[in-house]
Amino acid sequence: MKSCIFGPVPSRRLGLSLGIDLTPHKTCSLDCIYCECGKTTNLTITRKIWRPTKKVLAELSDKLKEIKSLDYITFSGAGEPTLSKNIGCLILKIKKIYNIPICVLTNSTLLTEKKVVEDLLTADIVIPSLDAATAETFKIINRPIENLDIENIIQALIDFRKLYKNKLFLEILLVKDINNSPEELKALSKAADKIKPDKIQLNTCVRPGTENNIRQLSFEELNAAAKYFNFTVDIISAFSKNKDAFIDNESIINLIKRRPCTIADISAITSLTFEQVLEKIELLKARGIKIIEKQNENGMYYFIEQI
């Protein structure tokens, strides 16, 4: 496995974020139809250590020497971070060494396990996702591993919120005509009322997903959906440019291995113009890097398919 550190990337939620990816590509408990990282190839709920703690810390130290400014260190990537058994140990060690807030993005499914809850309690922000509050829609949009029950997951989120004292942002991603009906939104709102997040982050499928027929909501539709919730709702907006960010060719490779990006996305990470980014893409192709291009309604996306 190559470096587990990627970015920094401009997060639509967290500003400039340096990612830590602790699992092999597409190792997850869900196989979401909208996932920008591709189809899940290792559908599992078994926790393991894939990245030794010392190796992760060494890679993080090397990377931070290159970076001028950073808003967060974020456990995320192309799999479910809480499947890594050493995530709790890493959070504690990183917090002792660096004065940088730590965020964990999770699909919520492993919060039913006591040890996972303990692992996340010292993170500065936890962003769990909840795309459905009914069993049928959960299976359609998230395609979970067998025996995962959405009611148990919602209860785990409720219980976690009672223990977790830092910031909890609940992410809800809406796919047109699948989980944005009034009935689905009311069920999600009812669940959110019980979970009591600090706020809700409402998202939609912008990048290409694993299924070709998924459709995103317009801003107006997202705004209408936001009115169902009794909390502050952030509608995820476009990237903002950060001219102080650092990136090189290998960072671009690592970035588009983990998620499809437009030229605008890559440009937002750097001070490069669109023309300069395109030049870098062409140079990478000339080096033999197999960069795939995929067009959708939001533009041309570039990515490297994991084998």
C-alpha cells in the first residue's frame, strides 16, 4: 500500500484538510450508489490494522513539513475509517504531537460497537452520515453488508451523541427520486431530532457515482429539503481557492486515485491556473499514468481507477 496521507484538499466542509486513509481502497461496510470512489470491493464490518501506527505517524510528519497552513487533519478516504482498529490510538498520538484539529468522517455503521465509540470520543469533529431512516431506502441507496439494521445505527448515533461532547455534524446526502421525497425527509428529520447534532450538512451527488442513473438535486431543491430539519443546515457549496496550499504531481495522483476531480477542483487546491493544471494532467499521461476522463452534467472528471 502506498502513502496513506493525501492532500491537502479543499474540503467543502472543513477548509483545507489533510487526509489520512487507513484502509485498503474501497474497504467499507456499505456500497453506496453515489460513492465517488467507486464500487466497494471489500464489503466488511471486520476491523483490522492495515496501516501500522508508527508508519502513519512518520508519513504524517514528513507531509506536514511541506505544508504552510492547514485547517484539519481528517480521517477519511476511499473506505470506512472506523474499520481500522488503530484509529483511536492514532487520534490520541496526533493530538499529543500537533496542535491541529482532528476530524473523522464515518458512515456511522460501526458506532454500534463500544470500542469504536471510545476511539472517536477525543476527535474534535465527528461527521457521521445518515442517508436514510427507513430500511428499504437504506438498502437502495447505501447497499449495506448483510445484517446491518438502520434502526440500530440510528440508535447508536443517539447513544454516541450522549457521550460525545465535541462537535457533531450529521451529513445527509440526497439523491433525486430516491431519498428526497417528503416521506423520506420527514423520517430523516425525526431521526435527526433524536440524534441532536450541532448541525446538519446537506449534500447531493455532484461527482460521478457507482451507478450512472443517479441524479443530483438543484440548490433550490436542497434548500427546500433543508426546511424539513429543526437544526442549522449547511448546504454544501463549491470549493474556494486557497493559494497557500501545496501540491505536487504525486499529490495530484494520490488525490484523483481517491476521488474524481474536475480541473476546477485541482486548481482550488493550488495556485495553478486551469491551463497549468491541464498541462500537469497531460504530463502525467505522458509519464504513462492511466488517467480516466468521465463527463457528467457538472463537467469533466479525472480519476485513476484502482486495480
